[in-house]
Amino acid sequence: MNHLGLWHGGDYYPEQWLNEPQILEEDLRLMKQAGINTVTLGVFSWSFLEPEEGEYELSWLVDRVNLLYENGISIIMATPSAARPKWLADRYPEVLRVNEARVRQLFGGRHNHCYTSNVYREKIRTINQKLATTFGSHPGILMWHISNEYGGECHCPLCQEAFRNWLEKRYDTIENLNRKWCTAFWSHVYLSFDQVESPSTIGENMVHGLNLDWKRFVTEQTADFARWEIKALKDAGAMQPVTTNFMYDFKGLNYKKLSKEIDVVSWDSYPLWHKNKEILTARDNGMQHDHMRSLKMKPFLLMESCPSSTNWQGVSKLKKPGMLELNSLHAVAHGSDSVLYFQIRQSRGSSEKFHGAVIDHYGGEDTRVYQEVCHIGESLDGLKELAGTEVKSKVALIYDIENRWAMEDAQGPRNKGLYYKEAAVKIYSAMKKLGFNVDVISMEDSLTGYDLVAAPMLYLFHSGIEDKFRKFVNEGGKLMLTYWSGIVDEWDSCFSGGVPHDLMDVVGLRSTEIDGLYDGEYNHMIPKSGGMEEIRYECNHLCDIVSLKGAEVLATYKDDFYHGYPALTKNRFGKGIAYYVCADGEQKFYDDFLREVIKANGITPLVKGEIPEDVEVCSRHSDQHEYLFFQNFNREPVKLVPEMIDEIKNGTLIFGELREQGAIGGYQTLVIKREI
């Protein structure tokens, strides 16, 4: 995968310019000049590949692939399943999706097709095999990109039947399903699998087990469709690895499951730079980078990013000078082996005609954006030895989509804002401020090898996580569990006998009640003693009231009827320690608390000294070297502390420049190489 070094390029749509060969010729010149070595072709090209049913036109694509490869540009070849041609929808209406209100959709948009439809699957198999037969052995094809941003669901009769079959396979008997889903409530008992329908606002949507299993089914059906696409390619002789592009904090699919179908994870990153403080945006987006990397624990691809401004966000904000490179190298620092853009040349019409591109409508090379892209091409070429290197982490954050599905459907203790993602980002940010690489994992993953695992708001337990936690702490690990954890099983049915389920001895307490606070209402956490500064920490949204069963109290609540009750605890179990955070604390609480946890337990960060507020530190590893990234997300220079300056000087600076008095320039990146 890494024979080109770091991949630089992006989505390219030559079919939009087939009648203007001078533009295609100019594109080639500008791409080469910008150091672009990789482009993605074929996304949304079905109408040009098969303009009429059974009539195939691949010669234009063959010519373009050959010309690109001859000029040193390799190709990620996409399958066209994300947007079907009009003739297909007109002749085979069953391929169009039915929404949850049971209304079949009209032709249009993207991903408006049924993954279950045998007609759609056969049409996809045929076109995929045509592509694989044509390009499967072409030396210019690096990888296959199946579809584009899988998402959405279909409630048609075909999908209803597939869902019922999936349920029968999962539960075996209808009695088992009724028991797991707790259908005795409201007398919603099913007599057979044939009676079950997908959730709908005009039907059943209050059986939480049904809602949760439907989301699981949608993921399974999407994964099955991905397998179908991949099998078609492989059956026709394609040997290259396969990817598909994921999206930012996407709740529609379980990416952990879908990632098992592909060889390489890729994703589309469009952070809202210049809206909030840059370092806050960097941490939010960095958590997503680390989530994508952690899905397969190996380098990922930044499949889409915007060279300028998007056209679909609330405000289309330009990137200030230097931010494009900082954003690009931020992905590399977190484990990406590519910087790829949407798009190479700006479309003249339709939905994304104003979306940023390497080559804009003007088409010249003297634009600010194009010149910055050229500079990034040079930078990536200078860092090509990083391709294939890994990210090693001592700490992990559990951020689990099935847990999120269940929690956001739970109907209590807050139905308007549980702030799961926000709590995760606060903990992640505190870890990054301390100078750690962070793996962002699910409950399916192993905890082996970590010194510290943070698990915020694990409302739903699955994949034997309680046993993993018990083993992890017993063998010496440090666990941070929080409020609203261990409440329900994998069918969203409440545990009996006390919570957090099967971990009350591990954390040394039992949760007795949980208070949902109104918006604008706060309590406070008061540290009892120790290294944490003796101040009040605001907490809001949720406050857990616990009964101690051996745990040591580190902080108490200040306000309300639970004044003086534990708000933060510590419990020794086996060789390890379990911390329990009882309330949704502010960022400073997590900053100070995790600093004490790290210090008390001797967990060593990547660098010595206090990291400046606007600076992020990451690292990648080969067998022989560690590559340290220092990135300044402030437009102004930031001075590093002497300990960090010494570490930089003890390594080899391979990218960037350390300024006078040990400062990093505004929006600048330093990369230091040191022997392991």
C-alpha cells in the first residue's frame, strides 16, 4: 500500500469534461505540478459506464487510467453503486428505497437504493465485474473503493422479509425474542416472526429492543452488500486491497462491524476550522482520526478533505493561510497514509459546484489554494518515510456506537441532550493535553496492553465488557468509569441486582439514583485532598448518587440534597485501580483529574514538560524510529517549555523549523525523528 510514500490527490471526475479535452490535458499538467500521485476515479460514474442497460462504455475510463499512470499518477478505482442511473430506477422500481412511513422514494439523490434488492445486487455485480475484468491487473490501480459513504436504510417488503429472517436466525424462537425485547410491556407480544415490522413513526417505535436490533440489521445488511460488491470484484480477478469511505461521527452504521469487510479504513474529514478555538476543533477531529485508525489498528486513509471551503456546511468558511497544510499533517500525525481532497477540479453545476477544489472554475495555477496544495505535495514527499508506520498508545477511550444507539433511545434520565460525545471529547482532550496517543475503541476490542482505559457513559454492556474490565483492573490496569454505566444488557433491558452491573466490587460502590439536571442548572464537585487544586468544578446534565461499598472518596458534591455525597471515587481491586466519576464535569475537572491519575500511576507521556494550550503532540513508529509531531493550532508562534526543546534537539528535525527561543510558528508543524 505504501510504495508511493504518502498518497496525495483526491476525487477526480474526468467524465464531466469528456467534451473538453483541453481541460483534461491541463488537469494532468496541474496535478503533476502539485505533486499529486493518486486520484480516485469512478465515483458516481455509472451513467457513463453503462449509459443504457447492457451497453457498456469503459473506453474513456481506460484511456484516462492509462494516461494518468503513464504520467506517474496511480488510481483508486471506485465502484459506482452510490448513485444509480435513471434507466435502472425507471425499469426496476424495487431498487428505490421505501422510507419508515412506508412510502417508496422517487429517483434522485445518492444512496436511494435498496441493499436487499436482488435486481440491484445483480446490476452491481455485473458492472463491478466489468470494471474488475478491465482494471484488475492494471499496474496503475492501487486499490478498490467500493461505493461512497454508505448510509441510510430501506423499509420495503424485501427488507422487512430480510429483517424477519435475520431475527429468526438471531433468536431462534419468537418466545426468546419476546423475552429479550420485554414485549410484555404495553402488551406488544409477537406470536410469530412474520408479525414483526421495522420501527416506524406510524407504527411501533417504543420497543427499544426492536429499535436497537433494527439498527444492527441495517449495519449487517450494509455489510452484506459490501461483501457482495467485493466478491464481484474478486471473482473477476481483482487482487488489489479494498476500502470504503466512512464519515464524521456517523450514527447510522456500526463502523466497527463494517470495517471488518474491508482491507483499509478511509474516511472523509471536514472540520469546522475558525468557528471555535482551533485547538478545540483539532481535538474533536483528532478523536475521529484516532477512531478510524483504531478500527483496524493500522494506518488509515484520509479519503476526502477540502482544499478550500465546503458548500454544504452552515457557513462556507475559507481556510486561513497555513491551515490546509496543518489540517493535512494533522491527519498524518494521527496515522493517515494519505492526504486526498474532494475534489481535483471544481464542477460547473449541480449540488457541489461551489465546493472547494484543487483547481477552481478559474482554472489557473496562480490561486492561493493551488499554491498551498503544491506546497503540501512537497511536504508529503519529504515525509514519505512515514508511510506504513504505526501509532502506539498507552491509553484508550471506549466510544461505542451500540451503546450510543441504546442510550439515545432510552427515554431517561434526560431526553434532550445526554452529551455522550461531548463527555468523550472532554476526556480525549485531557489525554491529548497530557501528551498521549489515544486509541478510540469499542467494547468489542481487547484492553490488553493499555495502562489506562477511560469508559464514559457505558449505559449498555455488550461483548463481555464487564469481564474485560474486571480482568483489566485485577491485572494492574487503571480504569475510569463514569455515571450512567452498566445499566442495561445488549437488548436494552435493565439489569437487576444493582449497577454498574457486575462491577460494583470493582468500583467499590453502587449507583442508587441519577439526577437529570435542567439546562442551565449546575452542581459542583469539591476535591477532598491530594494534588488536585482545591477549587470547585462545575458539573451538569447528569449527577449519579452512589452508595459506597469500599471505595475511597476523592471529591464530593457541594449542592442540592446530595451535598456531601461522593462525586469522585477510587477503589483498589486486585493489582489495579478503578476510578468512578459520578457527574458530567467540566473540561478543567478532567484536565486536573487525569493529570493526577497519570502522575500517581507513573504513566509516561510522549514528551516531558507541560504542553502549551494550543499545541498537540502525536507520534508514529517504525521498527527503528519514533516520529514526534508538534503542531501549533494558534496563528501566532507558541513557545515550548525547555524540556520539550531539549527533546527536539536530542532528535533529528526532519520537518519544520524551531524558531528563536524555542517557538513553533503559527499553524506550523515540526516532525522529529529519534532512535528507539
